[in-house]
Amino acid sequence: MNVYDSARMVDVLVSLGFVSTERPDDADMVILNTCHIREKAAEKVYSELGRLRLLKEAKVRAGGRMILAVAGCVAQAEGAEILERAPHVDMVFGPQTYHRLPEMVARASRAAGAVLDTDFPADPKFDHLPAPGRAEARAAFLTVQEGCDKFCTFCVVPYTRGAEYSRPVDAVVAEAEHLTGAGACEITLLGQNVNCYHGEGPDGREWGLGALIRRLAEIEGLERIRYTTSYPADVDDELIAAHAEVPKLMPFLHLPVQSGSDRVLAAMNRRHGAGDYRRLTEKLRNARPDLALSSDFIVGFPGETDDDFRATLRLVEDVGFIQAYSFKYSPRPGTPAAAMPDQVEDAVKGERLAELQDLLNRQQLAFNEACVGRVMPVLLDRRGRRPGQMVGRSPYMQPVHTEASEESLGALVALRIAAGYANSLSGDVVDRAGPAMNAGNPA
Ligand code: 5AD
Ligand code: SF4
């Protein structure tokens, strides 16, 4: 979502005459778009700000100037503290205020005091942001839902992104048409809790994510639809049916479970047990037999015993994941879990994480190897490191390398998978893929 948000910030700033640059040293303005989800992500902001201070000072000595801004969830959570710890920062603004950038930039340019904007405006920012200027790539992001009301006890999102909000169906469809018109053939629908989507439909009723996906699938030129991130307890029958009946919906689902222990899940306030998760994934696979799953895991949540952790390993064995993110529990200031007794020692967290990741890596490799021989539609969206090499994504989000001509850049191409590695595949071009190839079909 930060990638999407950054692109929207660029869209706003282009109207002020800014252009984006890859090099901070010649920039008139640098915006750090930040993540607060775990401590490590937040720490990075301050070390990065230290480096940028040197650039800013050099620029000022040379008679130039640089506006230094911190956006995103660290800005939202830390607010004025950033200005105290890093006084060379000119602007601090949270994720709900990007449409006010022109005004903030003007104020920072006139620059006496630093600008701080971490409001949650009543009128959603989406009403004020310009339509995305261009599809950066053939695969685009589209935020349909933002914020979260679930309050998992470890998580800062409800505090930093604010209350749950779903964009109206018409606005989403218009943006999707705009993106496909500009060349995108794959769209990933984004939301912190994307499957609790309940945007206002053109009929005045609330539509769920399943209905939204069916509507988007009607858009010509849009070949692949994905969505992330989902909350297990909010997967409803309508969404499961969409997996069964909408071929453009890719057979890959990121469905974070966090833990396999009912006790830990309850302490996390997750609203699903390990059994619910097992049943749900079974239902999804009955609807779409080639569906594959990825997940998020937290190890060392306060009070997690060795037995609890074993339950997580069992769940991983039973369900099977082709990809996953796993983290040591990181206490976030202001969240209930940070104040819980029985915090787990870091060394124990480290051991559990290594054991879990070892299992997950083996599952990922096994799946990648099992892909050998299959023909998969791959969206070749970037050049590889070697000349004549292209890289793209399979229906399962695996990076796939292949030898292909320059004209195939941006094309959906059928590749026969020749090898499966730990984190990627390689394959050979079979044929150009048409829309019929999109089902991630087994060969
Ligand atoms: N500590 C560790 N991991 C966390 N996540 C969210 N909050 C924390 C935390 N405090 C993980 C969850 C979530 C993912 C985006 O980040 O697994 O699904
Ligand atoms: Fe955080 Fe996701 Fe839980 Fe919401 S549902 S509180 S975003 S972990």
C-alpha cells in the first residue's frame, strides 16, 4: 500500500511541477514514506533521516535547498516526536492527508516552522486525489479499502491508518478502467483488511469484495485480478464463489493466520481458531482446486509456549503454504499485547522463527519444484539482469526468468517451467498467452 500511496503522492506533486528522481542528492524534496508495523521498520526511518540530513546540509551549503518530509504510519504514530528527534525535517504527515500536499509544500517552502498534519479528515482523501497519472507497469495496485477496526492486540494499523473505510464501487471501477486504459492488465486490489470491503454499489446497496471482483472482471483488457490482505473471519461465501467462477481472479491467496494455537489466537483477538482456518482453506480449495495459499506468522507472541508453537508448525504442515512471511513478535507502543505479561525472550523467538522458516522454505521449494513441466501464463514486466532475459510473475506470484525478445516486455506469455528454485522459477516461451491462459491452468 505504501507503493500505491507513494505513486499517488507523485501524482499530486506532478501538478505542482515536481518530477520524480531516483537520486535523493539532487532532489528539491525528499519524502520518506514510512511503515510502523514492526520496530525494525520504524527504526530505519531515523537512520535514513540521519543520512538525508547530510545531503540536505550539503545542498544548503551549495546555495540550494531541500524539503525533507516524513509521510506514512511512522509520521502518524510519532508525529511531533519526529520533529524533536530530527529537527532538520520540514514536514510530517500521516497517511490520510496526502491530498493536502500542495498546501503543505507551499507552507514548507515559505518555511518558518515545520508542518505537521496527522489529522483524520472527515472527507476521505480519495475524493481529492487526482486520478493516477499513469500505469507505472502492466501490473498495477488499486486501494479499495483502508484502515482497520479489528484491533488485533499486536497491531498498530487501527491506530495509524484509522477506522475502516471502503471506497464506492463506481470510484473503484473508474480507477480500474483508467489503469487498464493506461496499459495495466493486472490489478491488485489493496486494503489492510481488503475482504471486509463493503463499498456503496451503483444500486445504493453495500457490495462485498466478491461482487466488486465480478464487476471488475467485466473490464476489457483487465486480465488478472488479485487482492491483499485478507482477514480469515471475513472471507464470505460470495468471495469463495468468486474464486470458483471468475477465471480472471488468480488462484493465489494471501491469508494471514498468525498462529496455529487457539489460545494465542484468542489472546491476539483474531476471531478465528486454527480449526476455522483449516476449514476455510478447505472450502476455498474445493471452490478452486488449483488455489495456493500464502500467510503471515508471528512467533513469540506474549505467553506463547512451546506447545503453542508446535501447534503453529502442525497447522503449516496440514495446510501447506507456497510462500509466507514470518516475524518475531515486536511490541508496538500503545497496543494491548505490548503490556501483556510473559513476554517471550528474544533468543526463544529467534529459535522458533528459524524452525518455522525452515519448514516454510521447504514447502515453498517443494511447490516451486512441482511446477516443473507446467505451462503457466507469465506477465513479463521487467528485464532480467542478463541481456535477453525477462522476468515476470506466474499466477502464484513466483518470479519467473526466461529468455525472451525485447517485444515480449509487458506481454502475458505462456512459459513451460523448466526449473524450480528456492525463490523463483525459470521457463521457456511456449506461445503468447491469450485471456484463456489466465486460469493458471495445469498443463
Ligand atoms: N510484531 C510482529 N509482527 C507483526 N505484524 C503486525 N504487527 C506485528 C508485531 N507487532 C505482522 C503480522 C501481519 C503483518 C503485516 O505483519 O503478521 O500480518
Ligand atoms: Fe492489524 Fe490486520 Fe489485525 Fe487489522 S486485521 S488489526 S490490520 S493484523
